[in-house]
Amino acid sequence: MIPYWLIFLFPAWLAITRLRPVQSKSFNWSGSWHAVFWLLVLMIGLRHEVGGDWLNYIDHIEKVTNVSLQEVLSHADPGYSLLNWMAAETGMGIYFTNTVCAVLFAWGLVVFCRAQPRPWLALVVAVPYLVTVVAMGYTRQGTAIGLAMLGLVALSDRNTLRFVVFVVLAATFHKSAVILMPLAILAGTKRKLWTAFWVGLSSLLFYRLMLEDSVDGLTVNYIEAQYDSSGAAIRVAMNAVPAVLFLFYRRRFVITQAERTFWSWMSLGALGFVVLLVVSPSSTAVDRVALYWIPLQLFVLSRLPNAIGNPNGLNSLLVSGVVAYSAAVLFVWLVFATHAFAWLPYNNLIWS
């Protein structure tokens, strides 16, 4: 359990000691950010027998062993299948796949956090669930979320094309990422009709090329089978709470009108998952799609101290409150979560 707390306490200490908000979208990372990036890569990529689907991911590699590259690229989630094929061909196994995925995830996470005024606080919010559970347990979807966060930063810079590219790349790891494609229309661009046209067209083409054959399988596996995820209500609520806070205080967030519109729609979407969770026959389906709304937690909670406190102040007490909340989330998950045993004790290839 100690390694999880170490990876939490490092950004928590920096969030509390570096209280003055900044806007750090620059490409030049400080030594602290390089350190946390490689710490994430090593902990996520070289983990050993950590996560509930560890054996299933090994099976993925075995399925592409001695298979032609052409056949591999025709598999579901071709980006992830390609990594598994390379892992099998080089003999580096699951650690190669996990490390490459960890690099993509950590890259997206760091870039997204650094786009916030309190980047270390955003990382603090990310560690308990997005890093610990998703990135270390749901490798494909964690990688997709990392790439999607790169897309969200591009979208905040009004670069819709780059957003679409990152979402398409994300979908090669987990096809459910395509649900993010319509968000480009909500980004507040001036040419909404043109954006809607070509985003819709690219979504349709992408669906025909990659998703059409999988829809029936997804329907059978999740909806018709009526799979349920323990804790789905809690995870959906973790998105719903910052959604409510943002909608209530949105005028106090120092962001552009386009960003305010976009994150308002994201917040409404997060609340929509609460309704879907009630009416859907499969909480698993809702739970997995709602994972793509986790960046809302990072965006809102890292900016909340200045939204409800002094807009130009340090707001140390409020920052400490967000850190304490995040620490409580990590503690509750590690101690009480149904499947936490698959994460404990933490093992790493370096010392295992």
C-alpha cells in the first residue's frame, strides 16, 4: 500500500507548498514534472501482477503470438493489438505493452494537469482513481483516456483537428473513446455548422471502418447480459459532484466563454450518467463510458479553491481541503473496495 501513498504524497506536498496559481502550457517541463512523469511510467508500466485483469492482458499477448501483422491490425483495438504483437515478437511480454501504454497515459495526464492553474492539485485529484485504478487496472481504457486528455487540451486551444486525431488514436486502444468525438461541436468554435459537418462525417467513417462489427458484441456483452459493476454508483457520483459544483459556480471560474460552455455541457453529461445508471440494464456499460468524464474532476476540483475563495488568493485552506478529499478517496478505495485485493500488495518488475 505504501507505493500508492508515495505517488500521492509527492504531488500533494507540491500542491500545498506551491500555492500560487500558474498557467503552464509551455513545452518546457521542470525537473519536478520530469520526475513525476517517469515515476508514473515506472509504477504503471513495470507493475507486476497488479490489477484485476492481469491474466486477461497476458492472454491478449498470447493470442497474437506467431500471427501476421496484417491479421493483428484487423483485430479489435488495433493500436493495443499492435503493441501486444511487438511484445510477443521481441519477447519483452506484457511489460513492453504496459510501459508504452504508461508513457501515453502519463504524457496525456501531465499535459492536461499543466494546462490548469494549479497543476499539482489536478494531479493530486487524478492519483486516487484515474492513476491507481484505471491506469493500473484498465490498461486499454487508461491509455485511451490519456490520449483523450491530450485532445481536450487541443480543444481548449481551438484546435479541433488535433482533438479528432487524438480521439481516433485513443479509439485504437479502446473503441469506446469514439463517444468523445461529438465534443468537438461543443467547443465553442465560430464555425459550428462546418465543424459539425466534418466531425460528423469523420465519426461516421470511423464507425464504419472500426466500430460497426463491434456494436453487436458490445450489446451482447454489456447490455443484454445486464452486467453490473460494484461501485459504479460511487464512481458516477465522483463525476457528478464536481459537475454540480461547476454549474453552480461557473461564473466564478476564470476561463473563456467557450471553455465555460464546453465544461457546462461536460457537467450536464456527467449528471446524465446518473440518470442512465438508474434506467440502464447494465451498470457496467454506463460505468465504462463515464470514465471518459474523469478529466472533469481534475478540471473543476483543481480550480475550485479560486472559484469559491479569493479569485486572486492562495486559498491554502481550500487547497488543503481538496487534498484531504483526494486522500480520503485513495484510503477508502485501498481499504474497502471489493477488488482492491488485486492491487495489493503493489509489486514491480524492478524488485519482484
